[in-house]
Amino acid sequence: MADGSETAKSSETVKLDNVHKVYYTGKIPVNAVNGISLSIYEGEFTVLMGPSGCGKSTLLHLIGAVDKPTTGSVIIEKVPLTTLSDNQLSDFRRDKIGFVFQLYNLIPSLTAYENIEIPLSFKGMSSKKRGEKVMDLLKMVGLEDRADHTPSMLSGGEQQRVAIARALANNPAIVLLDEPTGDLDRKSGEAVMELLAGLNKNRDKTYCMVTHDPEISRYGSRVLHMLDGKIVKDG
């Protein structure tokens, strides 16, 4: 875990203030996130752990501007998300937040190169600059020789590496990972985590990851334990 002096010198990438998220099952309220206040600092690799249904993924979706809090505020890089319109939120997610999912979410008909190129195309980058950026990203994740391979031609670990490269394409403020090794065997999962830990160390990226696996959580610099929508342990 990063020590307090290192954290104190870093700026807040994420700040949550008394955030609640309430869902309804019929007329019964379910407090998926229950009054969480939290700061995640630049360069941290934060891990969210806890049993199924404790609110980990809901909290991740709130940080990622995929969902809106019932009450409370979510601030990313000093931008209060509740002040943004739906179109502005869409642009904000594209530019500031990278997502990596358990099942990769790659487009089957596109090559590794084309999957990574998608967010750059949405941003309006020229074809030449896109090509340079995509190849840099493929090299970064060790897949420059797989550029023309579609997902069905790649192993699970390789597909997840493509997903990580895609998440980093627009140089986001924070990368959110939802069980990124959940569909991988132990060896492939550890390889993916070694890659992420190296990227976090060398590029000073901020990561927030959901996992239920204690072995995977050890790659983080900070572990938050959740129960019943609350953070019950920090560390």
C-alpha cells in the first residue's frame, strides 16, 4: 500500500461525498451504495472487495458515470458529474474514463487493431495519428504481432490485453476494471495483473478494480472492503 506521505502529495482523481444509490424491488428499497465518502488519488491502484451483492460494481458504475447517485456527489478530476448533461456525460466517459470488463466486450468482427481504434475514431483523430497510437498501444501490451487478429483468433488473456489497450487509448484520468481476470485461468489472470501493475507503476495511471479474489487484490496499492453498500475497511 502506498504510504500516507505519497498519497498526500497526489491530487484527488475521484471524490465521493455521502453517495447513496437506492434501487427498488417492487416497493422495497435496496441500498446498493449506502452513504460512501471516498477519495481516490492520482496513481493509486484501488481494489474494491466484498461478497456478491455488497455494492462493488454499483460503486464502480457511479465512479464511471455509467449510473447516477440517488443522493450525494461524484467528482472526477474536479468535475461534479451531476452538473453534466447526458451528452456531456457521454463525452466525459469517452475522454476521462477507461473501462475493462470481465468478458472483454470486444467486437467479434473487428481485428485487435480496429477494436483499439474505435475510441480514437470517436474523438476525431486523423487516420495517421490513430495508426501510430494503436500500434504504440499494441506494443505496450505485447501484441504488436496480433494487430490483424480478430478476437476468435486470440486467447482469453490476449483479448483482455486488447481490452486494456482500448481502455487506455484516450489517455483517461482513471481506468475502471470489473473482475478483469474473472474469465481467465490463473496463469493468464496473473499475466494480466502483472501488466496492469506495471502500467500503473510506470505510467502513474489511476486504477480502480473490482474483484472477489484475494490473490488478485494483492496487486493493488490500496484495498477497500465493502459490505452492505458501505466501506467497512480501508487497507
